[in-house]
Amino acid sequence: MNTNTLVEKYIADMVAMRREIHRHPELSNKEFDSTKRIEKFLKGCGIEILDVGMKTGCIAVLKGGHSGKTVGLREDIDALPILEQTGLPFASENEGVMHACGHDIHQTVLMYTAKCLSEIREELYGDVLFIFQPAEEALYGALDTMATKFYEKCHPDVLAGLHCSPEWDAGTIGVIKGPANASSDFLYVTVHGKAGHGAHPENFVDPIMISGYLLAELQTVVSRVNRPVYPAVLTFGSIHGGKAGNVVPEKVEMVGTLRSLDPGSRKLMHEEINRIVEHGAAAFRGKGEVKWADGMPPLINDAKVIDAIEKAAAETIGKENVNQIPYPSTGSDDFSWMFPKLCPGCQFRLGTGNDTDSNTRCGLHNPKNVFDETALPTGVKVLTQFTRDYLAKP
């Protein structure tokens, strides 16, 4: 049976499942009902759930009819703390929580990819590892999943996944080789001064003035230290210090994020930010310190795996529905913790927008964003065909 025929008989079921998931979103590490739903579904397909000690989310393996390599397919399952404003009849029933990033689409696609592959398991020369990962929105879900060492029970030879993209039309996918998503690190800057009365500057060291200088100076890290061909973004979204207009505080605290598409540039910018904060504050008789919460590395797609995705897409949805993404995203995805550490891998974009409903173009993490459900069979077809090709008879 060809892949399109195999998948299309489940389109109505996919839509129903996706809407059920959308109605009942769960936040990071609280995906208990989602996990139960996924495990029940997989067991109904005769797929083994691996006991790796996960609190939420699950790892499962489908044994093929013949020995061979292992394909790993990964998707995330958590929702966001957002009050939904779509007005959909199947809108979130968990007030203040919404699948605004498309993880309901992601998990539905992976569930039905598993179902379709389970029906042709006898033709597969190898196994399929399904990774339903929790807590992607919390930035550490992939790390926690890796900490279970699931790969010691079933080690993938290749990894693939997808992510919803409202900028691309539903029914199409987007691909890019090499850097696809940026790293994401949090930095916590503390500027220490000497408190005093606003009328007597000779008696205090002003951490607010120092912080203003540092906010401007730190942007030179992107414009004058980072190599221009490697995009980077430094953003400060929080600054706190003082409570009264005539009282200079003892310290100011700032929180920001640094994003980069190149590991070497990322390291260089860390070092330069530390230097500017320390010596810049010292130049004004203050003290500056930086604490880093290193986030995920950049997501870098393996060229050969992208070629295989393109081939699978051409075989199912048509070559004309494969878009070449012109530039990487400075957004991040913690899937980057899994490859290339475990094996070669990639993440492609799944189009979820259309020109009929403007809300499908709102963008991810938007309370009004609507996902075109035409994307569901598109994603299942590509992942199913990719797996069939990879595990075809040698």
C-alpha cells in the first residue's frame, strides 16, 4: 500500500484526535493526561512502551519485521500559559493554558505516524523509536529526556521531527540545511553600586547609570565582536533597581537572552559580555557580575537527512510543496540537545497557514493563532515515507 493511501484513511480520526488534545492542554511536566492518552493509543497499535523512568511523556519502540537500523521520530507535547482567544468550538477548556505553539499538531502527527507504520511493520528492515517529549516550552524537556538514557535501550541511527510554521501554507513543508534554529542562553547581570541621596552624587555610586551604559555597550558584542555572517540577538527583557526617584539603590538586576547560530560565536560572545560587564562597571567605581543559565545549543540540520526528507516529501505531497527556507530562525528548540549528540538528525517546518483565515498567520505563541488542520496528513505522510525509505530492504 502506498503511503498516501495508508495515511488518508485516517484524516478524520486525526482531526478528531487533534481537537481532543487541543481542548485539554497541559503545561510543562504536567502532561499526565496527555501521556496516558498517547500510551493508550500506542498500545492499541501494538507498540511497546519503554520503561525509562519518565514522569510525563513517553518513549516507545515499534519492532520491524526484519533486523536493521533504527529511525527515531521526536515531537513535543506541552502547552503554554496563554489564555486562548481563537473562538474555536474546540478551544481550550483549561483556562489560561493553550496549545499556541502547535504541540497538539505535533503529537497527533507522531501518533498517527506510529499507527500507519505499525500496519506495515513487516516490511520494515529495522525499528522505529517514538519520542513524545515533555517540557519543551520549559527549555529543559529534551535534557531531562536524555537524562533517562533511553538510547541505551534503543539507540537511533537517525532522528527526525517537525515543527508547525504559520508562515508556510498548510499542505507544504519547509526545509533548510545547516543552522536552522539559534541557541538560547539566559544571562543575569547584577550591577553593584553605593546607595545614597539623589541630591549628592559625590557620595554614591549609581548602579542605574552604570546599567544604562552597559545596556548600550553590550549591544556592541553583536555589532562589533560577533562575525556578521553569524546572526546573533542580545535582548534584555527585565531590569529592576530602586523604588524612589530621589534614592539611588544599592544594586540593579537585569535579565536577558543571547541567541546565536554558531557555537564558536556563542562562546566568544559569552566571554565578551563577561568582560564588558566586569570592566565597564569598574570604570564607574561599581561592580558588575554575570551569571549564565546556558540553554540549548543551536539546532543544526544534517544535509543528508534533509535530502531524505525532501525525497520522502516529493514521493508523497509532491516536490512543488517543498519550500526552501531562505534563512534560519533565531527562535530555539530543545530538540537540538538530541542531535548530533546521538546521531545525525533534522527538524523540518510543517506549514499550518492559509490565506483564507488571517488568524492562521498570527504566529506561534499568539492567543489568536489557528492551525490549519490540513497540515496533519501532510506531516504524517512525510514522516511515514521518510521512515519507510530509511528502513527499506537493503
